[in-house]
Amino acid sequence: MKLPMRFRIIHLVSQRDNISDREVMEALQDEYGDEGQYKMSIIETHLMSLRAVGIIENTGVSLDENDNLVQQFSITDYGRDLLDKYLPSQWK
């Protein structure tokens, strides 16, 4: 069973201490790479929405070798509570 992308991003962030937006993109390629929603702009929108409601938080910002912004994220306690409550058992 495939999770909705936004929920899968929460799950992915919960599995790492820190994960960058680029690492999220790479990690989701096998699952969502053939879908129209698999675009950096959409993943960034999901990340910003999740941050805005307190599910994830920014843990760092840097520039890559091409001077592109790279953001780091981690899950909040609130985000973990949501996962515990709503994550399907086969994903735990």
C-alpha cells in the first residue's frame, strides 16, 4: 500500500535525525518518481506546509555547490504523535 505523499514525507522525516529537502526527493524517487506530483516544487510545498502546522521543524539551512538553498528538517513531538495515531500498521 502506498501512502499519500505528504504522509509519506512525515514518515520519512521521522526515520532520520535530520533530512534535507534534496534527500527527501531522492528517497521518494522509487515510490513516486513516475507520478506528476514528483517534483521538487511540490515536495518543497509539502515540507513548508508540514512545518507551518508544527509537524516538522527546520533544523538548518545552507547553500549547495550551486548556491541553491538546502533546508534540513526533523519531526516534532506533535508529528510523532500523529504518526503513532494514524500510520497504518504495515508501515510501523
